[in-house]
Amino acid sequence: MLNNWERLAKVIQYLGFNVNSFAKEIGLTRAERLYQIKRGNYAN
């Protein structure tokens, strides 16, 4: 079973983005929130 980051990484890869470009595409100014997910710090 994939964890949250692994699922997100697969979506990013499938869409042809890197983490930074994906963050910008979804409206984030920085990819820091995505890296927080990677580290397991994704509380609201």
C-alpha cells in the first residue's frame, strides 16, 4: 500500500511535473507544503 507521498509522487510524475512545478500549478507559491507531506507533517 502506498503512503500519501508515494501516491502524490505518482500523480506528479504521471502529469510530467517536478515537485516545484506541480506546486505552482496547483496554486502554491512554494513546494514546502508538498515536502511537509513527504515528511509526514500534513496536518491541517
